[in-house]
Amino acid sequence: VLILAIESSCDETAAAVVRNGREVLSNVISSQIALHTLYGGVVPEIASRKHIEKINQVVEAALAEADVTLADIDAIGVTYGPGLVGALLVGVAAAKAIAYAAGKPLIGVHHIEGHIAANFIEHKELEPPFFSLVVSGGHTHLVRVKDYGQFDIIGRTRDDAAGEAFDKVARAIGLGYPGGPKIDKVAKEGNPEAISFPRAHVEDAPYDFSFSGVKSAVLNYINGCQMKGEVYSQADVAASFQKAVTDVLVANAMHAVEEYQVDKLAIAGGVASNSALREAMKTACEAKGVEFYYPSPIYCTDNAAMIGVAAYYEYLSGTRHGWDLNAVPNLKLGER
Ligand code: ATP
Ligand code: MG
Ligand code: FE
């Protein structure tokens, strides 16, 4: 089964061809990062316009790179939420037009289901049930993956997402956008124990997260330094902040591992490429005898290959969408 997948929920215009949900024949990503860097973050209106310019090129490139034509494709998968409505609409409209014109079934995919499914690409042996920690720009979810396409969210952030906190702190310490990869890099030169930032635990909700406190603590710290006329170490702030965030992510995940007797944990989303998180989670999982999985960085941040993987399993379970498929900016995981 060959799936042509399209992703345009935020600031990457992407298309991919995936065979049988596990083999990526092409994975084309046109990133708008350079464009949005000028404004310090994603500008929705600019994102939509750029998607319109790029979408056809990216789809054609994905087919060409996979060395297939539309006639070879069995279904079209597309992210229809969550994300920026104007950005999502471009991908959804393109997918509908292609599916209609070529007479192929249309399968709308949840973006976070895609992030989780990214783990299936390089770990051929990984199958549900397992646990997933989704850490992206807009989500921080601890998810029980009961079966393909079947999820229980057992914990979530009460305020900022992990990636959002990385981006905000990076901006505050002058690293710019996108902040996650920059903090990851600078933190390698810093001391994670230099500054003690808070590790928030949500009362009576051991699997929930809160990152606004640590973000404020960083802002207070650098303001304090500036008022005293002291120069702070960017590397120490980055390393200490990163440690505070990863400590909580690991602690909550390990709590779930014990409570739910989990034997497999897969991380997903942009922050899953963070080197400190991978290292800490790997060590913690090894200590508990839990199998630990993570995708390569290219499959952690937004891409269409992961959407093609998720669409394949939706295809197998019979999910089909009509020509009235619409973008759903706040789509819930597990909704059809
Ligand atoms: P969502 O998937 O929740 O809709 P999104 O698609 O914008 O949000 P992703 O593309 O999954 O998010 O991930 C982008 C986020 O990942 C950004 O916040 C970015 O800073 C963060 N990120 C990327 N690489 C790293 C890294 N090495 N360390 C920490 N954070 C990172
Ligand atoms: Mg992005
Ligand atoms: Fe994403």
C-alpha cells in the first residue's frame, strides 16, 4: 500500500510517499524557518501564503523522488488538525483536489498521531501497546497507545508546551528562533547544576506538566542579573533550564512506567530530538528495564512521512474522509 501524505499544519510544507506504513520512499520538507526568523516566531498569515506557493512543488518532488506516479498511490493522507487554520487549509484543499482528481481515498490524520507514528519508521519491531511522551511546539502529552490510532491521554501540560518553553527561554537569552535546537547546542557548554530552576509538579495530577514557572524563573534570573549589572552565562542558563525541563519529563514518564507497568516508551515531537532528554530518558528506561524508542531528528520535527505512516494504519482500520473534510485547528487526539 502506497500513501501520498501532506503536512502543512505550521511552518513546514511537506509531502512524502510511504510504503506499508514503515518504509519512507520520499520525505520532502520545505521549511519556512528562515522567513519567520525575521519576526521571532511563526506569523500565521505568512505561513499560509508560503504553503500555497510551495505545496504543488513539494508534492511533485515527493512523487518524483519516490519514483512513482499518482496512479501508483493507494490513498492520500493529510494533516487536518491541530494547527494553524489557514496553514492546515492549504494542505487539506490540496489533498482533496488530488484525491478527487485521481479517484483515490482521502484520509485525514491527527498531527500528533503522526508525531507518535514517526517511531514506526526506524523501529520496525515497535508495535502497540506502548507509552509515548509527546513533546512538541504545541503539545506535551503522556499517552497510552493502546493500538494503532487508539490513545488515552493520561497527562498533559497545564500551561506552556515543552517546545514553547524552549522557544521562549531561547528568545529571552538572545538565542533567537527556533529556540529548541539552539538551547540544546549552547547547553553543551554550560553547567546544568549552575542555577537551580524549579521543577513543577501538579498537585494530585502526577502525569501533568507545567512549564510556565520554570520559564518565569529564567526571566526573573536574567532580569536580576541585569539589574545588578552582572553578566549571566548564556550556556549555564540554557543548561540549567534544559535540565529542569528534562528532569520533570523523565520523572513523570517514569512514574507512569511504574504505575502502568509499561515495557516500551517512545518519545515524539520536536523536543524528542533534544540530546539531554534522549540521554536522561535512555538512562532512566535502562534502569527500569523499559525498551526506549526515539525517531531521528528529521522525523521528530514536522514532516509528512510521519503523516503517511499514521494514514497507513488509519487506512487499514477503514478510516476514510469525504470531500467535506475541513481543517480542525483544535482537533482532539483519537477523534475521527
Ligand atoms: P505541534 O506538533 O505541537 O503542533 P509543532 O509542530 O510546532 O507543534 P514540532 O515541529 O513537533 O512542533 O517541534 C518544534 C518544537 O521542537 C519547537 O518548539 C522547537 O524549539 C523544538 N525543538 C526542536 N529541536 C529541539 C531540540 N534539539 N531541543 C529542544 N527542543 C527542540
Ligand atoms: Mg515547525
Ligand atoms: Fe508538530
